[in-house]
Amino acid sequence: MSAAGRLRDTRSIIVVSGVLVVVVLALPQVLDAFWTRRITLWIPLALAALGLNLLTGYNGQISVGHGALYGVGAYSTALILNEWKWPQLAAIAASAVICFVAGVAVGLPALRIKGLYLALVTLAVATLFPQVLEQFSGTTGGSAGLAITNQEMNRRGVLADRAIRVEAPTWTGLADDQWAYYVFLAVAALCFLVVRNLVRSRVGRSMIAIRDNEVAAEVSGVNVAIVKVLTFGVSAALAGVGGAIFAILQARVSSGSFTLVASLYFLVAVVVGGSASIAGPAIGAVAIGLFQDVVTPALPESVTPWDLNAKAATPLILGTMLILLMLAAPGGIVGSARQLRARLAVRAQRPADGPIPTPTTGGTP
Amino acid sequence: MKRTPMRHGAATLAVALLALSACGRDADTKSTDTGDDGDTTSTESGGGFIDPAQDCSDYDGTAGITGDTIKIGTVRPASGPYAIYDTVTKGLEALVTATNSKGGVKAGDGKTYKLELVKGDDGYDPARTPAEVERLVDQEKVFAIVGEIGTSNNLAVRQTLNDKCIPSIGLATGSTEWGKAKEYPWFIGGLPSYATEAHHLMEWLKKEKPAAKIALLYQDDDFGKAYQASIETSIEGSDITVVAEESFNPLTETSPESKVAALSASGADVFFVGIGGSPCPAAVKAVPANWTPLTLVSVTCTGKLAMALAGGKDEGLVAVQATYDPGTAADQSNPKIKAFFDEGGAAGLSQGDLEGGIAAAGWGFGSMFVKGLELTDTVDRASLMNALWQLDGVNYGLMLDDAKASTKGGDDPWVIEDLRIVKRQAGSWNEIAPLTSYDGTSNDFAG
């Protein structure tokens, strides 16, 4: 690509990201409290998808058990806040550490098991997790859930539970929901930055090398075992941060949020957004968020003349759309955007009546 | 490296924008949606159980009232294995339609109000309830939540609704949690306390079968555990024993058959079915031929619809009742049931739904809300709650004629406490022990 073309490309990237940043930061100012809370709940989804993408997209290990790791993060946070009354950000950090350890534990069998069989092991983790929560319902609250609360004297002098929520400091002038959005957005931005730098580092290249050819990677001096297990750990830690934020936002955890369905949604976010890209999981999370919070509520509960409940058919609709998307754009949204950009670049470079230059793959990060 | 200045520029722009926009939205976007009588800021509620000036941080008493229409919301499972409970909401909806077609509710303030119902679907999954309730409260701006289904589901939103001072009336659950009106004065249950129900059954059992050996099947949540705890407390000091227990989890298990099989081998002569939804009649159906216990069933599964799912094994079941049963021939001549059949039928309930018993429950939850409106001097959230917190022997909905509903704030938070024992005979529920009043004592059986 010519120097001028590259500059133009870089400029357009900066303009697009600038606009995106402005939009993302302005959203809670434009939206009301309800919608701000809804879009804030997309952040944990994006973080879990980011973690899963690191594992699946960059390292080639398939996990359908991230819903459980997400749950470990959520329950760790709930218990830490309830029992020890730590600050919320400290609880998130602690949950990340706990999930890292849990991820390494789940990742150990992955050294011997690959592909479909690994997916099955993680499937078992995903299925078992809600059952474990039920088994220890004394601590976890089981399906009824566990509220994240403080015992406080209420206004009428009765000792009652009060939900621990995110409260905006007065100097910000922000409402609680807006503050929560910005704080967790910052946490998410930090996580995305860490992952971006990680995959561009030597370790990141090792991950990708293992994904592409494990034997070749090992021959080239990559410590396959350590890289794979650590990737699992980091991936789980990211899911844990997501789960922790989810728990704090809801001020409540219950086993129904951490079923296999949660794991599948993360996988869908990765696939829809585009695997092996940094922005993919975020875009996928937004797509799923839009589907769950905007499209689904708009669906009718009864479609005449068959009296079908379109709302209840949401998973069916999502599944069908996923299949169609995979047929039309196997690279997800990011993949399609890359293709489009490459095509445009080719067109831009084509001189008025000169020969068509070879398309380059440059310009993609 | 060349890009750095531009990046700095973008970052600075972003930060500046953030700082500027911080004051963009007012701290309170809640536009006070006052009705046309916004000036009469309830002086009456000052002396009641709830004092919004003291209990609420930001209180909007008349949100959800537009002109002469009061918007109410409910959440129920319209999909999944517990979709059978959607019929409760059909009953509530029918009550709303029937009320409006009669011209509306004549409230205590002398005006007549129409009702509007908005529904949410959480699939009986408490993880999904908060989003649905938030939508109803923040988007739809409902005045109150009425007849929301499920113990865990209501618990999942109790903190939020109580903090926001939004009434939750006629909850479709009898968990002992609804006895905590001192902590959560905005929640009022629509069913008898499950603990009182179990206690009443145990009291009856002490007379009928003083050495009963109970096999207990309970739902693994607050609902089922209320039965479990109350049974334990109630049989203390008697010769009745619980010889076997099994828990059933509605979210992870589909059929209680294996649990029933295990219980049938326990040598028990009484089978207590403390689970709800379609698994309840399924448990009755699963009783093997060689086990013939006296079976006691939860009040939540006594309707004709549930009984039809019991595989013909409903004969001889014993349960507690606080309302008339539209599926029982003897009750069908009662004027309340007749009115329910006429008005509910006109409002779109099918004959099956009318007789099924489940819709009748929803009709009752809605009736409690209507009763509250009739009794309140001022139509606002706190006054309505205060009216319901000082009921004095009223009778509403399909309640037994001799039953009385009395409340007294946190000291007597249970509305329905008059119960009788009925037995299933040839497709009808017949009284076998007369109405007993537990007024003001329901919290004692919570265990």
C-alpha cells in the first residue's frame, strides 16, 4: 500500500474511533436511567466474550464453560461484599484472581484433551455449576439467589437489609447509573487494552502459533503447556471480572444467570463479533444486548393465528440468525468489515485505466 | 509514533466531552407524573403505617395515574415448564377487563378509575425478573405491581421496589417472607402464608391421625422450605414424625417421579406434596399402586386444571382452602362464583379457565388491589398501602363468605388467615373441617 493510502487509512481509523469514543461516552447523557442500566449490563457480557475470544479465537481452545467461570466471579464478589464489606473494585480484582486460579484448574485437562473433547469437558463444567450452587444453597442462596446487602437501620428504626449498589460521588454530579456506566466502562477499556497488548506480545504470538500448529510451535521453542494453561487462566479472569461487574450491577446473584445458556451467549458474542479480533467481542456483546433488550421486548407474545409466543421463541430466532450470519459472513462483523475495507482499498488504489494491483492484506491490525 | 499527537487530540476531546456532558442530564430525570390532583399531597397517609416523608428518599405517589386511568404491572411465566401460571395472569387480566366494563373502580376519593394492565414474562426464572420489573417501573411507569408470580421472583425485586416506594400488592406467593412488613412495608402477599397452611394441616392431622408418619416432598426454595420449617415446628411435642424428605428443584429437574418413588419406600402413611406448578399433580400421579398414603397437597395446586393432570389419582386428596373453588359444583351456586363466571366469561376466560381454579387466584389478587382502591381516601401509592395495612374484617374476591381479612401493618401483615380443610371427592372439594381463624398469628408458624 502506498504511503498516502496508509495515511488515509490511519486517518479514517482515527476518525471512526474518535466518533465511536464520543458516542460511547455520550450514551448515558442521552439515554434515560433505564436504558443506561441496560447498556451497562452489556459491559460484563463484552468482558466475558473478550476472555473467551482470547482462549478460542487466539489460542484455539474451545470452551462452553465460561458461564460457570463468569458465575464464579459473580459469586466471589457477592460473598466478598456480603461477608467482608470490601470496596467494590477490590472485590472485582479479587474475583479476577479467584477466577484465574479456577481457570487454570479447568485448563489443566486441556493439556491432554483437545478440540471437541475439550468442549465436552467445559460443557460438563457449565452444566455442573448451577447444580453445585443448589447443593450449597445455604451459602449461595440456590435458585432463590443471594442478595448483596448490608444490614442497616432503616428509617423506621428496624434493622433491615439494604442493597449494596454503586453510588456516584457527589463531586461528579452524575447519577448513580451514569457513574456505574463510566466506572465499568473504564474497567472494561483497561481489560481490552491489556488483551490487545497481550496478543501483540511474544506470549500472544505463542498463543497464535499454538492455535495454528501446536507441533510447529513446540519445535520453535514455545512452552505449549504453560502458554495454554495461562491463557485459560487469563481468559477465566476476564470472565470473572465480567461476572463480578454483573453481580454488582444487579446487587444480586442467582443460579439461573449462570447456566449453559450464559456460556452459549458468550460464544455467540465472539462468533457474531468476529473471533481473533480485539473489537469483535465488544461488537458481539452490543449485538446480543440489542437483541435481548431492544428486539425481544418488541416481539409480540401472541402471534395470530397460531397463538405462538414470539418472545419465548427468542433463542430459536437467535439461532436461526446465527446460522444465516455464519453462511453470509463467517468472519463475523469484524471479518466483514475487514473484507469491505480491503475491497475499498483495492478500488481506491486502482488508477483510472491502469492494471488492477494485487490486493494487499495490509491495514488490518 | 506519527499518530501520537492525533491520538492525544482524540483523548483530550473525549475527556473534555465527558466533563462537559457530566452536567448534561439532570440528576432526577423522573418527571413527576402527577395526576390532575397533584396538589392534595396526602395528608391522610401521615398517620398510617407508611409515611412517605419518612420512608422514601424520592417519592412519587401518583406516578402511573394518567387522568382517570391507573396503570398496573405484573410479571409471570408465559413460557417454560411453569407457563401454567400464566393462567393466574389471565384471571387478573379478566378482572381488569371486567372492572373497566363496569365503568371502573369507585375509589375512596370519590372518583372512578379505569385500570390498565402491562405484563412482563420472566419464565419463572428469578434471574430474569429484575429486568422485567425495571421495564414496568421505569419504562411503562406503572403505579403498582399486582399479582406477580413466584416467591424467588418477588424476592429478586423486593429490595429495589421497596427502596423506590412502589407498591407490590397481592403477590402470588405465600412465603413467610411477606410477613416482614416492618422491613418491607411495600409488599403485601395475596395468598395465605404457606407456614399457616402447613400448620393448619398439621393441627388437623393431630386429631385425625395422631401418629402419622409423613413423607415430605418440598420445593427446594423459600416456597417449599416454608412448608418444611412449619411442619417441623407444628409437630413438635406430638406423635407425628417426618420419616422421609426429598427436595425438588423446579429449575434443574423436570419430573418429581424418582423422588416420589424414593418416598414411597419409606413406610410413611401421609404424603405431603409441598411443590407447585405442573410437577405437583405429576407427583400425585407418580404415587405407586402399592403405596396408599393420605396425601396432602399445596394450596397452589388444588385447581381443577391441576387435578386433571393427576392421572385420576386426585380422589381423597386433602388441602387447605380460603376461597371458593369454581370447579366444585356446590360452590358454583355462590353469588361470588356466579359473578366470576358471568364477568370473567364476558372478559374472555374460557370455561376451562373459569373452572380451573388458577385464573380464580389471579382474579383474587386483582380484587385485593381493587378493594384497596375502594378503601383509600386519597389515591396515591402510600395511601393505598396504608388502606391495605389497616383492613378491618373485609371480604373480597372469591373469599369464603365467613372469612374475614384483617391487617394491622407490621403487627398483622397477613391478609388471608381464615382457612378450612377440604377433601377431594368425586371431582369436588368438600369441607371436612370448618373455617378456623389464625388472624394476627401467621408469623408465629414461620419456624
